[in-house]
Amino acid sequence: MFYQLPNGRVLEISTEQYFLMSDEELDYLLAYNYGDIVENPWHGSILTKHCKTLEDNPEIMRELTDIPGIDKLLDLDIEIEEE
């Protein structure tokens, strides 16, 4: 996650790291101007990253709604529990 210090600088830390930090540690980061100045509102946005599609990685499973019904019925790997 991105955390913006009161001086405007931004740092990237996990939520676990944030919750484990004390007030003294946050004051230390603030005092030493730790972090970057981010002026781009889209910095780190998923909209600017390129995603791999299904064609790029054939190991990604297709959604069940994209599989034709006949393929679902003929799938031999399916485990059916019989009572």
C-alpha cells in the first residue's frame, strides 16, 4: 500500500508493516524525509499496468461461463461424488 506522510512524501509499505510501526518510527521517517514525492495521481495505478491475457499465458484457466456446456459434460477429470 502507499502511505503518505504528513510532509507529502509517499512510501510503499505493506499493511502488516504499517500496523507494526510505532509512532516513533513514523516520526523518524518524517524527520529524515524518507519516501518519494509523487506528483502523478496515477502512480502505481492498475490502469497503467499491462495485464497478461489468456492468450499470453495458456496455463490460466478459463472462466466456467466461457466453457461450452458440452465440454463441461465431457470433462473426464471431474470428480463426482455418488451417494
